[in-house]
Amino acid sequence: MESRSSNIVIYAAMGGSFLFLLYASNFFSLSSISMLLSWGSLGLLWLLKRIPSFQAPPRRILFLLLAAFITLRYWMFRTFESLLFITFWDSVGMMLLYLAETYGILIYFLGMFVSAWPLQRGPAPQPESPDSWPTVDVFLPTYTEPPEIVMTTAIACTQLDYPKDKLNIFILDDGSTLERRNAPDLETAKAAWDRYNTLSSIAKTLGVIYLTRERNSRAKAGNLNEALGIHTLRGKDGMSRDRLDWLKETLRLDMGKTASRGELILMLDCDNVPARDFLKNTAGYFLKDPNLFLVQTPHFFINPNPVEKNLGTYESSPGENEMFYSSIQVGLDFWNSSFFCGSAAVVRRKHLERIGGIQGDTITEDAETSLALHRQGLRSVYVTRPMVCGLSPETFDGFMIQRSRWTQGMLQIFSLKNPLFAKGLNWAQRICYLNSCMFWFFGLARLIFFISPLLYLFFGVRVYNASEWQVLAYAVPHILGSILATDYLYGKVRHPFFSELYEAVQSIYLVPVILSTILNPRGPRFKVTPKGKSLVEEFLSPLAGPFYILFFLSIMGVLAAVFRWIEYPREAFAILICFFWNLFNFVFVLLCLGVVWELQQRRRYHRIWIEGQVDVTIPRLGITVPGALQDISLGGVSIRPAETVPTNEDEPVVIRAPRPGGDPYALAASIKRRSVRKKNPEWGCEFAIPDLAVFADIVSFVYGDSNRWVRFWEVRKEHPARILRGFFSLMRIGWKGTYRNFRGILFPFWNRFGPSMRELPRRLAIGLSLRKKIMKALFAGFPQRRSAMGVPPK
């Protein structure tokens, strides 16, 4: 009751403050006072950002209210003073830009609300006696992922630090259903049978349960519900309990020993490898609160996504997902709105059964299920410790498949189950879910922001109506204030302007996705994100085309600005604004061109940079050398030995490292690479994997300790980039990426025609010399023409 009362006080204070801001934002009309108010507020915002005590609530609220005040004044100005137009096309351009700005400001305010009071939770301890611990079923849904990926995750699940009599592990194979094994296409059928035999054999060897089903109905949601034993008639693809019993009896499907019965379900994508301490750090929350339906944890990725890989930002800046999992989810948790992200989460079975299992009306079944459970008055918890390690898509087209699915699913929720009108949610939860849905309209706004300056530079369409004084009094303080506030909220987990980069690279392809989903919200179909690919050579993404169009439009925009500057000097201020606006957009077009040039990824296993100490025994020399780990993967490790030791090529070694709660690891390997970095020797070692037991030890060594992932995130947060430096750094990265792109395209052309082109000047010189000789021979003997002055012309 006390907690609820304090929440009411918080809500009332924030609501009253917002009304005050709405009043104050339009209170002053004198130009000098408006200028002083805007820039004075901006200066105060800058000072508060530098005071550490304003990073935490309740002073954090004051900072956010001041930032909201600056932006609200700008929006009031835009709404009531700037929407003045003369021609039809001016009105179209101006309204499009105004709506895009209003959308951006709405998302900005919603983000402030979500992140106003972040709630940091650590692991929940379990009772000392395991007798009272809940039983847990681990679900590993898979479709077409390589069996080796599934096996790695299944092995890690068998190593979870949890009583074995309370733990069951299920491989839920939707890639080997009866429907696929009996497909008319022989290649599909053969692949399904091969997969069935491989995965069922892996399951038998590891002692885990293998399940498949008759049909691939309702995608991942249907797969999970089948394992849960929840079978309801959901349209033409549904399957009743009688139907299932008939299938069991008639087709004698091996449904296992088998039905899932655990009190809790650990949901893991088949590429999300858990650390040993996952359940010990999460299951305890369910013993504290019977109304708890979810404990969600972060998704940590061992490999960079295509944007990070192709631009080379993975090591120098926080990953894209870290903003969501380190800032947004902790903000949602305060409002009891943290939602299920499909993996790295524990859910309570009885609450799932209460709503009919995993929801499947949209293709983001995870967020949809959370919405349904929150509507029941149930609670969720978010634990900030990363305890799984997964794979990002390796290619840009795979990245866009994933983001398109997220966009479609969240817009389906917005259209079909609009959280603003969802019964059972409190108003704070409605706002939080609205923010999660509305965010995915960014593609439309980002496209409008790109074309708006070009409309003026190319066609003279006046998309923005403001004087120099109004721009300085309202627009500039709003832009600078929003940059300061964004850096204040997310600076440690997202470098400046990286959000603009990710939106720019996605927006051109998300616009048709957004429009089609809004027009037909029941149309989207689930598509699996491709993962685990090796890229043996560099190549141009098949999705690169539109970015070349944007590149040439931006260059033409610069030329158009120069033309207008000469022809229309009285519009100099508007031309200058659109010129720099277009240049700002051009920087992100350059970055996009860098993203769509796919760099090599030849390694069979992704590696990650970590810290740690090992001992390397060299049997041939009979010595043991201490060393520092540099990076690690399932295939091997990179070690910096403490001393220089003469080694042979393929030198056999034994790598020893401490194992938490057990005997030290002793992993056989061989030195495949010897190099010197910064005057220090370095060995690249490849593991020897003779059998499954050794591979299981390697999986435990690589993935078993979640402290590695915690430390990896902490290191990247220790050095946030400054705002201006961050922007100029992006400019440099953009130029480098564009250079690689054009070099990669032109290099084959140069190899083919380069030698002959290099010979061209010499051949031209020879041709000119020959022409002179021919002309001289032809006209030999003819009298010279004389000029009017009586002398031959020179």
C-alpha cells in the first residue's frame, strides 16, 4: 500500500509539472524574454548535466522537466506560429515536416517518461535448501539453424547450476516437422529428415528431450505451445486435444517422456548460450512473488551486427542492443512494464496457461504475451545482469529481416491490441507499451527529415516558416537541448548520433513495411532471422541500391544550394539552413554506404575480447608459462604469454584455467599463430576437440562465466564519447566506409580495364604524332597560304 501511495504522489507531481510546463511554454511573448528564457534554460540544463547528483531520482526528474520545457516551447511555437503557407505544395511539405517533428517530440517525451526512474535489480538469492526450489523446463525452439549451434546451447543447458532432478531440457525442432519431412519438394524433405536424425541423435547423446510436431502452424508461438501442452482451436491451423491424441496414437509420434511439466519455463533461442548461474540468479524471484509471471534478462551478443562489423565500431562503442537492455528495460521495470523479449527469460507456467499460452495473433509473440499477462494484473521483473551469449545476424539483409519482423509485430500490436485502450493496464503501463509500439514508425519520420531540405533546394518548396530570430529563440535551443538530454539518458550505452545512424540505415526499407502493416495488420508472416553465416569474401549487399540514389540526391542538393545562393540572395538564411541540413543527412548516407559493403567473416566461430589469466603448459619443453587471455571462441584462444618462449609451428600445448566450483580446465590445443603486438608476443591457439566430452568442457570454459559478459559491457561504458567528438568520429567512419564501398565496386573494373587505361596517354601521344606525319605527307608540295600581312600564318 505504501508503494502504491508513493507512486500516486509521483504521478501527481509529474502530471502537475507537465501542466505547468504547458502553461509556461507559451507564457512569454516578448522577443528578448523568449530568447533569454530559451538560452538560459539551455545553459541551466548543461550545468545540471555536469552535476553527478542529478543523475539519480528525484533530481533526475527536475533535469528531464527542464529539457521537456525547452522542447515544449518549440512545439508550441511550431504549432501556433509557424504553420503559415501560400501554395498547395508549401502546405504539403510544411505539414509533412510538422507531423514528423511532432512524432519525434512525442517519442522524445515518452522516452523521458519511461526512463525517468530506472530500477536496477540484481540477482535474487535462492533458499539454501534446494527442496523448495521450483522445477524448471528449458525450451530451445529451433527452425533452420545449424545443428551445431543447437548442440552448443543444449550442452550449456546441461551445465546449468541447478538440481538435475528439477531440470528438464527440450529441443523443440520446427525444422523437422512431419509437414516438412513429407514436403513435395524433395530437397526440403531430405533436409528435414537429415535434421531430424541429427538433432534427435544429439538429444539422445546429451540426455535431453527432443520434440517435433505435425505442422508448422503459428510459427514460434505454435512450437512453444505444443511443448507446453496447450492446444486450442485457433483458426484453420489450430489443433485440438483430440486431434493431438489421435496423432499420438495413429502416427505414433515420439512425443517423449515428455510432456513439459515444470513450474517455470526458461525460454532460450537456440543460439543463446546460457551461463551456469542463470537459474540461480533468476528463479528466486518467483518464490518471493506468486503474481510474478516473468523475469527477463539482457541479450548479450558475441559477434557484431552488420552495422558494427562493416563500420568497425564494435570494439570502440557500446553495442546497439545495450541501450535497450541497459537503459530502456530498467526504466520500463519501474512502471511494471518490462516485457518478454523472446529469449533469456524465465516465465511461470500457470500464468501462461491462464491466457492460453504464448500469444500468436502477431509475429512478435513475446511482447504480445507480456501485454496479455500485464492486463491480468500480473508483474514482471527485469534483471540487468547479462547471462546469455547469442548471435547477431551477420549480413545486412539478415539484419533487415529481423528489424522488419520487429516493426511488423509491434505495429500489429498497435493496430490490433492498442495498449491505450487495453483493459487491465494502468495508465503508466499504457504509456510504456505505447512508446514501445510507436517507436517503430521512425522510418516514416526519418525519410521526411531526409527529403525536406531537398524539396526546398530542388523545387523551392517552403517546408519551414520561421525568421532568423525565431530559429535562434526556439529551434536551436530545442535541438541542442534534446541532444543534451539524449546524451544524459543514454550517453553511457549509446554514443552520440548512433541512434540516427541505425534509424537512417533501416528507414528506407521499413517505410513499405510500415505502410503495408498499417493497411493490413493481419498480413505479416513470421520470418526466421538467418544466423551463423560465414562470409568468405567482401561483397556488396543486394539491398545497397537505394543508398546510392540518396548519395547522388545529396550531392545534387549541395549543387542546388550553390545555385540558389547565387540566384536568390534574399533567401540566404533559408538556403544556409537547408544546405547544412542536407550535409548532416549526407554524413549518414555515407555511413549507410559503408554498412552495405559486407566485410569478410571467415571464422567458423565468433571470438570476443576478454580478460583473464591462464597457464600454458608446453610438454616438449616441460615448462608452464603464465599468460593473459586476449580473446576467446569455441575454436580457440589468443594468449599473451608473460615471457618469450621458442615454440614450433603447431606446437602442442595444454591451457589451464580456473573453473568456478570445480577442478581447473585442462584444454589441449596447438599454437597456430605466433605474432608480436606492441612489442609483446602473442599466440593464437586452436583447441583440439577429439570428442563430445572435450567440446562440452570448451563450451563451459567459453560461455559458463557470466562475469565475462558483465565486464565486457562495463568496459565499453567507462568511456562515453563527447557529443562533438562523436559526430566528427562518425564523419570519419562514414568517409572510410564509403571509400571501401566504391573501391570494392571499382576494383574488379580496374583490374580488367586498368592496364589498357594506363596505356591510353601513350597511345594518344603516338596517335597524335602519326597524325602530324600523315598530314605533312599529304600536303607536301602545296603552296603555303599567305595571310593578309603577306607572311605565312603562325
